Amino acid sequence: MSGSRPSNDDFGARLSFDRGEPGRRAVDVPAWAGEETPLPDDRLLRDSVRLPELSQGGLVRYYTAMSVRNFGIDSGTYPLGSCTMKYNPKVNDTVANLPGLARAHPQAPAEDIQGTLRIQLELGRGLGELTGLPNVSFAPAAGAHGELAGVFMVARALEDRGELETRRRILVPDSAHGTNPATAAMAGFKVTQIPTGADGSLDRVTIERELDETVAAVMVTAPNTLGLWENGIEEVAGLIHDAGGYLYGDGANFNAIMGRIRFGDLGFDVVHLNLHKSFSTPHGGGGPGAGPVCCSEELAPYLPTPVVEEGDDGLVRLVAPERSIGRLQQFQGNAGVLVRAYAYMRALGLDGLRAASGQAVLNANYVRALLHGHYDLPYDRPVLHEVVFSGSRQRRELGVRTYDIAKRLIDHGFHPPTVYFPLIVEEALMIEPTESEPPEAIEALVDALISVADEAESDPDTLHHAPWTAPIGRLDEATAARRPVLRWQDGS
């Protein structure tokens, strides 16, 4: 008899369609008392729509069961490299949900939304001070969007200089975020790849050789995706400017240097920041995000519209820069994300932001020290926000891939780190603990990774088929990507 009844675990795995029974309802819909309106044409009608029918209790249990399967920073350590999955203080959400901010209409007259606009004004001033690039636009919706804005700004500036036709190349390091070369190509430039030197920084010889009158800009991620500082970046900036080009900064890894190093002081001309990373907005699954672009006085006329400006009358308004590249999206950016970033910045202040970046660097180096020797470390020097190990030894000697290691880590209760990126590191394991994690959480993550490394030697087959304890086992990801099932269908 027991074999014919689903267990609680089985029931928790069932879709809403499979849980329902005809006639069950989660709500009562009152009868319509108004005038009837004609139905659409017959060709637009169908006889039935299969919808799940659940009681209110059943519906709540379904969504609760689904929610606990989601892994988030509130669930545990989330060591995705290059993603800065840090804890998001709940006060940020409280502030963003204040009625006067959450209900502000983006098309309301400026005088009616002075609170929202002043928040953006003060946030912009703060980011300008932190980056050393005082001119800011909040129009970009995310980091790659900010990149696109920055490259378009460079193109417009070169056009005004009469050099756009000759300067058609952008130099991009091979350790850059993948969006960097894609952005340059989308903006119509030819991408020239710059190799990484033996110390993990840009290869100076190649930079000097490639810089000429055809170069529009060099895009540099600082710190780079190896978790390392770009040694000599000030001198490189001087070389770029002497050659007539611009230096673009990918600020996605700003969490390692905020309050300590300013892009403008290093010679960067334009940079984007990922507020949903460094400034603590929940992200993942495609959003929400904000990628404000900050720039020098020279490039300020080209910022995307609108920008926030305070008039002589004390009123804050949205205005269009003189030579703006135009709009990137509707209205003035993701306002809720901007409010959260402002709340975070005001709560911490300069000293708090500096402390956060310091703790993030300390935590990454703690991972590096504890895990040293258990996996290969291609660039063995102190890191900043993240550390990139390699599973190349495990693959070469034991037939265990980094992919297997990541999947087995799920059985230990951890979200896997970023794998196979950056591309210049074979079998890469990219770990970013952020400042949010206490020492015991970092030690538990490292213990799990060491356990997996030991298991790779003693029982590699277990890793090949992991995860074993997750609700869903290992998937055929290639087939899932090529032939995804996008909707539920019954078996009939």
C-alpha cells in the first residue's frame, strides 16, 4: 500500500499541473454584474485552457517548495567568481519600497519627484568621487550596457576630432570579460586581442607594439578577471593617451578597490560600474541591474541622456548632454536599483566602503592560502577580489574535469564557483567569496573543495555522475541549450 502513495519528497517534485484536481480553487471570483461584452471572433477562441487547479493551501505549498530549491545569497555561500554575490542588507529593500520612491512615475514633472531625483544626484556625486570621474549617467541598465555607452562616447568624441575613420581598432586583453570584445565589435570597431603576461598583467611589449594612429581605445578590466591588479596601469594609460587613444575601464570588479583606488587618478577616461554587484542589489537570473557610466570632463558632453543636474534655483532636473549619444532605454535607468545603491553608500560611508573592499580582498586571499596545493594556481601571487585555481592536474592525472568538481560541490551544499573562465586558464575554478562571508563559511567551502579533490583521487566515478543529492541530477546541458522545453505539456 505504501508503494502506491507518493512520499512528501515525490509530491514536492511535482509540477503545479500534476498536483491539481478538477474543481479546486485558490480564490473565489465574484460573479460579474456589469454589462456583457461581445466575445472575439471564433478564430481567436478555443474550447478549453488547461490550467492547474489547486486549493489555496496547495498553491502556497507549491510555491514554498519551489522557493527552497532556489539557491541565493540568503541561502548560503555563493562563490561565483566575477559576479560579486554579496549579502544585500534588507534595509536597502525597505528604502527602495518607500511609497514616495516606489510609486514615483517616471514621466512625472521634475518638481513632483524631487526626492527621487535628488537621490540620483547625490548618488552620482558619490560615485564620481569614488571613481575620480565626476560626470555620471544612470541610463545604462547593466554593465554591458554601460560598456556600450562608453564605447559609443569614445566613437562620438573621435568623430568630433575628425579621427573616427582612421581609428577603427580597440585593444582588449585576453583576460577581459567576454562582453568587452563583443561590445567593441557591436560598436563597429575591430578587436585586437592583447595577451596576458607571465605575471597576470597586460603584456607591455604587445601594448607598445600595437598602439598607433589606428587605435581608438584600450578596454581594461581593473582588477582583471584573474583577480589580479594590472601592474603599471598608470604608465600604460600614459602610452595610450600619447598615442591619441582613450582608456576604457570595466569596473565590474570595483568591489575590490572601492574607497581605495580611483580610476580617474590612474588615467582612465571612462568607466562603468555594476551597482548590482559592488553596491548590493540582489541580482542573478537576468536582473535587475544598473551600469552607470562615469567619465572625464572631456567625454562628459557625450554621456547618454538623461543626466541629473541641479539648477541655480535648487531644482534637480533631467537634462540631455550637449553631444549626447542619445537614449539607451526608456526613462532614466533602473530607479529601484539606484535607490538601493544610494542606501548602501549612505549606510557605509567612505570608511565603510573601504572596509568592505579590504575584507573582500582578505577573504579571497584566505581562500587562496587554504586551498593552495590542492588545485593548480596558474598565477601564484596575492589576489584582490577573487582567486582563479585550475583543475588541470585533476583532469590530466585523474580524468576529472572542473565541471565534475563543480557538480560534486553541490552535494556539499555549496553553489559552485564560476568554471572555465577566464578562458586563458585551463579548467578554471574562479572563486569570489566577497566580504560577506565569515571565516567559518570560507573554511567550510574550502574543506568541501579539498574533500572533492581527495575524492577525485580515490573515487573519480562519483564525481563523473554528481550531483547525487540535488532534486535534479546531471542534465544533458548541450541538448537543453539546443532544444529547450519552454512550456509544460501534458502527455496526451
